[in-house]
Amino acid sequence: MLAPGTRTGSVLVDNIGELVTNDPTVGEGAIGLVRDGALLVRDGEVIYAGPRSGLPAGEANGRIDAAGAAVIPGFVDSHGHLAFAGDRAAEFAARMAGEHYTAGGIASTVTATRAASDDQLASSVARLVREAALSGTTTHECKSGYGLSLADEVRSLQAAAKHVEEVTFLGAHVVPEDYSDKVDDYVALVTGPMLDACAPIATWIDVFCDRGAFDGDQAREILRAGIARGLKPRIHANQLQHGPGVQIAVELGAASADHCTHLDDADIEALASSDTVATLLPGAEFSTRAQYPDARRMLDAGVTVAIAADCNPGSSYTTNIPFCMAIAVRDMRMTPAEALWSATEGGARALRRTDVGHLRPGARGDFVLLDAPSYLHLTYRPGVPLVRSVFRAGARVR
């Protein structure tokens, strides 16, 4: 087995019991399942993924004998809040004792984040990225949103950009306490000077459109301002109650509407007829004892679904995608194959990425070797550390 940090010109993983490619042209179902498979990565790129019998001739610099174990694409976590300081363990304990979740608890994280140094914020992101690798995540999205001042939002984005590829400006997470009676002024700050300072660092713009955060008109204004500055839109939508978030996402061509807990038929129809992905965040419902989204209803209607961790200190302090998949299978009526696709290819689509989330030739060589004979064990054996090794662009990172 190659040691972590090892880089080779090429690596061959042979004798794979189950290889999940997400390429239905080479394997079974949407996940493109190949039995008795092989995977060849060269110069960081997938060259071959399919049956061992079709493996092209030629030696690889590094060879791994999977010994019948399963290999899957690296997870694509398309929704994360990794740039923060402090924790909210006491808030979690209070919820478990019967208190209800609201967006207001974010204020305590804002206070801690503003007090943190630049190095502390960057270290927080790095720590959580390393932690996520333990359970197989190789691509991350990270939002700002715990600074909520011009300087602190910039610092948060800079910290994120040091460690993740997909950086999102979320100055419109909630209205900070220092603007509690000046909401219009805060929206003007977000869409003006704050956006001017943050747009050069970020790729995406996001807004929390829900009770206790921003209404539909404010969300639309904020997203349009970001689009005008060259940022791509995504949105926190319909988590705490039914609202206009999903419809705004589709209207503005957002890559993803995230949470999607409270949807009506019109929301489902709008998502199904668009290329906006419904990103589901099971860890949030688990941690807040809230209603789970009805993933089965969305999938049956033709909605593209992603699963992400929503790692944040208040409502979903986990980086573990297999844990989220297990919840989706048990409580959101997804099949294990659907959950795996949603956490890989689905996450890539929520980021409009074509180079990750699958193992088709030309993809980046991001893959996970499991300590299990089948991908089914990820949800069949929840909580068990089944990840043997993780590779990103053909180099072992775990």
C-alpha cells in the first residue's frame, strides 16, 4: 500500500471487488457498478475504470491490490461552513433537552469568529478538511458567513481559499446583532462594499432565505448583486418553513437549493424541470431533531439530488458523509445506491463540476478504497470506519 503523501506518475488499483464509477455505460445502474474491476490513474487523471479484463497494457509505477474490496469516487461535499471559531456544544445539549432550533444561535459563532486570528480561522478550515478525508471526502465547498462584517467576511474567505477549491460568499447568513434594527442597511452593505471586497476571492454567492434570516425580496436582491459581480448563485432554501427560496433558486439559475425540507408540489416541479440541484443535508435534521426532507418524493419526480454534510458548529457539526448517507437511506427513503450517487456525482453537479464525483476517463483521480467488499456497507454498517485509504489526483492523502 502506498503511504500517505506518496505521489507516483501512475497508480493501478487491481482486484477490486466492486468498482463504483458513476458511469452507467461501463457498469450496472446509475452508479456504473463494475464487479471484478480495475482503476488506472496517470498524472492525476483517470485513464481507465472498468472490468479487469479490459485494463490497457502497461505497467503502473504503483500497484495496489484491493484484495476484493470496493472502490468508490471521492465524496464531493458541496455545502460546508468550515471557517469559524468556537463551538456550540451547549446549544446542542439544550436542543436535545427540548429546545427548538432557530437561526439566532449563529450570533455566538459570529462573536467567536470575529475574535479569532487569521491563522486560527485558516487552521479551523484545514483541521476540518483533514478530518473529512478520514471518511473519504476529496472535494469541498466552504462558505463565509460567520464574520458578517466587511473585514471578517474577507478574512473568512481568505482562510477558506487556502484549503478548499470552492469558496462561497455568505455575508447574507443572518443579520448581525449590530444591524438588528437596520436590516436594509445591512443588505446594502452586503450588496455593496462587502460584495466588492469579497467577490475577487469567491466563486459563489449564497443567502439564507428563511425564517430568522432574509426574506424573498432581500434574497433575490443579494443574489442578483452577486451575479452582476460575476459570482454564481446558490441558496439556503426552505429549511425551517416553506418559503420562496426554491423558486428563487430556479428563477435565477442557481446551481443548488440547499436544505429543501419544506417543499410543495410547485417547488418539486420547478426543481425537476431545471438544472438546479436539491442539496439535502441530513446532519442538520439529525442534530436539530427536525423534519427530514422527503428525498423519495424528489427523486421520483426527477429532481437531481445531492447529499452534503453541512459542517458547521451549530446545527450539523460533522464532516462524515457516510453518516449523512446512512441517515438519508434510513429516514429519507433513499436507496444506498442513490445516496452514494448523490454524495459523489450529485455533489459535483451542485458545484457544476465535471472533473470530480465520478471515475470516468478524464476525471481527476479522486477515489476511496474501502475496508469492505461492497459500497453497501457504507450505509449497512453506519458509524464503522470503513475507509482504508483516500486518493486525490492519484496521490494518497489518507
